[in-house]
Amino acid sequence: MNELKSLDISAVRAGKIKDLANAHLPGADLAGTQLPEVDFNQAHLVGVNFAGANLQRAKLRANLRGVDFTGADLKGADFRNADLRGAIFIDAQLREASFAGAFLNGAIFNNLDLSGLDFRGADLRGVNLIRANLFQAEFSSANLSGADLSQADLEEANLSGAILRGTNLQRANLLCAVVEKADLTGTLLTDACVQGTPLD
């Protein structure tokens, strides 16, 4: 395990370390740092503050529970199979990031542009996606039970095989979305736009 001490934290903040795989940095303050393409795979980063950080194309298949990514640049970041329970993504830039297979229970994504992102097989139970732009997003086989997608734009999104038990889709745009074999038990669809989307 790569346990970094205070001197090493300064080196991380200065962007001098590119390989942080397996690093142990719980609660570290890395707000505003320049860390593009850094390898954090398998690192222990619970509660780290990455607010405003540049993490473009970073490898973040790690323990990221409760991490604050507010305003961070996460374009092209790899979060596949990461533990992101309770993570905060307010005002983050996420274009081309991948969340396939990630654990995102209770994460906050509201009012973000998540168009075209890959959430295949992800655990999104209880996630806040209010007013999110999810145009053409990939949610096949994802678990969205109890998630709040009210007023979200899911036009042409792929929800095939997804679990939507008790999911809030009120006033959401589901125009031409794919919901084949999705579990819609208890799904809230009041005032949702479902034109071109068979819900049988």
C-alpha cells in the first residue's frame, strides 16, 4: 500500500506524481489541483476533496466514497467499477467519462450534462439526477431503484433491462427512450413525455 505522508501530499498537489495506484489518501485536500491522466486505480480516496481539480482522463477505478468533485474537470475520466457512494458531482464536467459498473448509491448529479455517458450495469439506487441532461445516455442493466430523475432529459437514452422500481420520472423527457425489459414497478411517470417510448 502506498501511504503518502504530508511531504508526498505536497508533491501530489504540485502534480509531480503521476502513479498513485493503490495510494492511501483518505480525507486529503486536493482541491484545485492539476492531476490530468493520473493513475488512481485501486486507491483508497474516501472523503477526498477534489473540488475544482483537473482530473481529465484520470484513472479513478478506486474507493471514492463521499468524495467531493464539485466543479472538477472529469472529462474522459475512467470510473468503471469504482465505489462512488455519496460522491458529489455538482457543476462537474463529465463529457466522455465512464461509470460502467460503478457503485453510485446516493451520489449527487443534479442539473448536469451527462449526455451520452456510459452507466451500463451501474448501481444508481437513490441517486439525485434531477434536471440532468441524459440524452442518449447508456443505462442498460443499471439499477435506478428509488433514484430521482424528475425533469431529466432521457431522450433516446437506453434503459433496456434497467431496474426502475420506485424511480421518480415525473416530468422527465423519455422521447424515443429504449425501455425494453426494464422493471417499471412503482415508477412515477406523472407528466412524463413518453412519445415514441412503449412502456408495456
